[in-house]
Amino acid sequence: MEEQQVIRLSGVKLTREHFQLGPLNLNVPQGYITAIVGPNGSGKSTTFRMLLGLVQPDDGEIEVLGQAVKPGLGVDYKQQIGYLEENAPSHDHGLRAKDKTAFARHWYPGWDVNRYRELLHLFGVDDGLKLGKMSKGMRRKYELAMAIAHDPELLLLDEPSSGLDPLAWRKMIDVLHRHMERGDRTILMASHIVEEVKRLADFIVFMIHGQVMGIYEKDELFSSWHCLYVQVPDANIPWEEMPGYSSKEKTGSNTVKLMTSAAQQSEVWLQERNIVIQGRQPLELDEILAELMAQRALHSASRTKGV
């Protein structure tokens, strides 16, 4: 049975003076945690704001929870979404947390006060404090409790662990896993924390300089991207013809380090040419991102040179 898509981006473009986002084409499946990974300035936060209708694209179509995202969206749309933005707003620093909660809860028919109090207790948050007096970590934990307390179908989390200490981080991981237990909720998150992505994500989206480089099933991604150390019998080997070839680096007089996105096929290709594999190692998420960024830079340079 085909998976239901909670988010659909089709040909979405947004152009600003010093930045272009898109065209973005992306489908996010229901019932899973999808993580967007990329360097700062890649457009992750802007994409979240477009999904909420806070920023309008110049072109393309956005659909979330079966509704087209356009100006004038009703309140019922946002009632189905929980949003944790990267930086807490500053306009409400003078409010006590419980006063902000009292105002916000009236907009959400599904608000669960018991769940909210449970999360505050778990995270050790005093909602009698003014928001501007909270530490960055406490403010983050409060905002996370607010995002979850109305039991949203879709959670949008922009760098959710920013400011959290290791103990609070582990609690956050447990809270998000518990949120997903029902099976039909969805989380789309942006994170640069490798362990966070590995612990939470089912799917990984790479976004680099306003472009989506693909969406990958996490376990398949890590089993495919490997570093292979090989003994070189011949200096004239056409490495670029190897399946999944990404890059190479000479590490000795007769050894080469190969990066590949198709480990099994690469090993077969090497064995067919009697090239000895001396070692292999799966790549970490940041190493995969670095390879994709290098590929993109080479592709852009070759296009510019060809113009």
C-alpha cells in the first residue's frame, strides 16, 4: 500500500536578494520522523515558515495535511500542527510562562493540560517564571511542552535540542519517541546534531544551499555510504566508473581511500578487477553531507565552466 504523504512540495521557489530557495520537490510520509540536514543558510527554517503559511513562495505548490497552503488558511489548519522555532520569540519576554500558556491553550481544542503539566514536571520547568528570565535551555523545554501539549498530527521542530544539556536531551528523545507511539503522527525536524538524527529519524533529507539533494531511508543510507581502502595494482584505474563513486584520496604509495554511495556494488566492481580491499568503514552523517556538498560544488563549477 502506498504511504500517505503529510507534506508535499512541488516546484516551490523563493527568491531573495542574496538567496534562492528551490525549486523544492519533496514528499514527507505520514507516521515517521523525517530529519532535514544541511549547513547553516540552506533554507531549512524558511521551509518551515512556508509550511506554516508565514512566508509565501514565489512559485510552486505546498500541501500539508491534505490542504493547500495559501494565504488565509483557517485556524483549524494550524490546530493540527505543533511548531518549535529555532529561536524563541523576544516579544513575550515580559510574560510569565503560565500566562502565555493560558492564552495559547484556548486556540487548541485538543489541549491536554495533564500532558502539559507532565512535561513541565519531567523537564523541571517552572511556568511561574517570566519567559525573559528563563535560561535558554529552560525556555526551550517550555516551548517544546507547548508544541506537544495539544497532541498535534504534525510536529515541526527546528533545531529542537538547541540549548539543552545532555540529561534534558535524553529526556527530549524519549518524549518524541513516546509522541510517535500511536503510529499516525509525523515529525519533520531540522538538526545538525548527528546523534540526534541517528536516534530519531526514519528518513533523512539533505538540503544544501536552497536545494534538496534527496530523501533517504536512514538505515539504507548508512549501509550504502562507505569509505573503502584499497590496494592499487595499476595507476590508470578509471575510478569514476565505479558504482556510487564520490571521491578518492591517495593515502600511500599504493593505497587509495574511496568514498562511495553504493558500497556493495563498489566492492563487486573492485573484486572483478582484482583490486584488494584492505578495509571498509561506514560514513557518519556529517561525512556524507560533506561528500554531497563537494559533489554539488564540482557540478556547479563544471556547469559554470561550460557556459
